Amino acid sequence: MHDLVTDLNKLCDDQPFKTRWYLKNLRTGEEADRDGDTVVYSASTRKISVLMALMKEVHEGRMSLDDPFTIEAKYQDNNSGCFQHLRPGFQVTLFDAATMMIIVSDNACTGKIVDMLGTDYLNEYCQSIGMSQSVHRQNIPDPNLKPEDYPKLSNSTSAKDVGYLLDLMVKGTTDPGVAGQLGSTPELCEQALEIMSWQKIGKLDQMLPADTKVACKTGRGPAHHHDAGVIYDSNGPLYILAAYTEDVAVEYPHASGRYVASAHVAQLSRICWDSLT
């Protein structure tokens, strides 16, 4: 792990922007991080905790994944996902909405799900499961904030918080007691990770072998490009990596900031893969 951490930090030191990360080797239990406790803008990685809070409501019988879910026009004023472009008033199921929230980061779905749960409820949920640095403030992030204001005025978390949640989810698939800590069941933990493995816009998987299973949730902001997830090999869950970038420029001489930061996150994951497989 020492050599792996050295390689990860060297790659981060070579970038013109900040990187915070958390890593857990799921075979040995070893953990490492780079500024893992630093509060950052969560962007759409917050949707992992939204998904698990929703699963708690399903488990306790207050909601069903088969419930009808109507997309109203007021939730379509955003710039993330697919449903913003469709005519309002159409209906899917809550399962469909939760899936779209994760796999294409659809904010029409997210905004309504957050309103259904409530930010107070989401914050209580995060605190109850040990995500002490995670705060939900907005159903859909305000696009007019300055980049430096997002962690204070929008939704925030830390790399360790998200990594901790992912670890509970993985353990919860086989341990009913851990699933219970999440207010869930092994079946619902498995369902949540399965949905995350359908991700269409991931970064962690981009440099891995083509058939690698990765259950992840990305996030982006005006100067932020993140991804957090569980990476599997043929024997099951292998490692957790939560990577958060900050102060990314819009453009660099050779490519967009979005491309540069995304490729950086992908390379971090590849270094972990090469070391741990």
C-alpha cells in the first residue's frame, strides 16, 4: 500500500489542480487517503446517499420502487441528464427515476426525489450512518454560484465520507446487520450497487479492462470533476476509490479541463487496478 500511495500522490502532485481521494483495498481492509477529511463540493456524488435514503424508505414501506413518478416542468430547468429535454408531465416508476438519477445523473429526477425525501431527512440520514461531513442543502445545485462557494452554499461531503458509505453498501450485500445500519437489506444494497454499475458517464472505468464491473457515481461542477465507486474483479469487490478534483480550469492548452480532470481520475483508478490485481 505504501508504494501505491506514493504513486497516487505523485500523479496528483503533477496536476495543475487539487485532488482529494480515499482508497480502500477490500481484500485486506487497508485504507489510505489524500486530504480525505477535507470538505468538498459533492456535486452528483451526493446521489449515492440519496439513493440509499430512498432504499430506507422502500424497506420501511413508505415508498415502493413501483410507485408512479411524474416529471413536472419545474424540475426540468437544469443542465444534467436526459429528462430535461422531454415534454413535461410524462410518467415513469420510482425505480426508473432512481436509475436515471444515478446512471446519467438526471437532475429532473434528482430534484423531485430530494424534495420527496426532504433535505432535513437526508441530513439526518447521513448523520445517522456516520457521514458526518456530508450536507444536503439544495435539491438541484444553483448554477450561478462561484466555484469556491459550492462547498459552503451547495451540497458538500468528503472523500472519506463517500468511501465509508460505499464500504457499508458492499458489506451490507452479505451482512444484514450492516445493511440495517443503512436502514436497508442485503437485497436493496445489492440493487443499489447494481444500478450504480449501469453508469453511463463514469471516469473510474475509463482506463480499466473493457469488461471490468464498476459501480460508481460521478459528479461535476464549474471547477470540479469527481467519481466515487466500487471496482470489481472476477472474485468480487476489489477496491473502493473516491476521487475529488477542485480548481480545475475550464480549458488547458491541449484539452478541456473536464477532459484533463476526468483522465486524471481514470489514471488514479488504473494505478490502483495495476497494484491490487
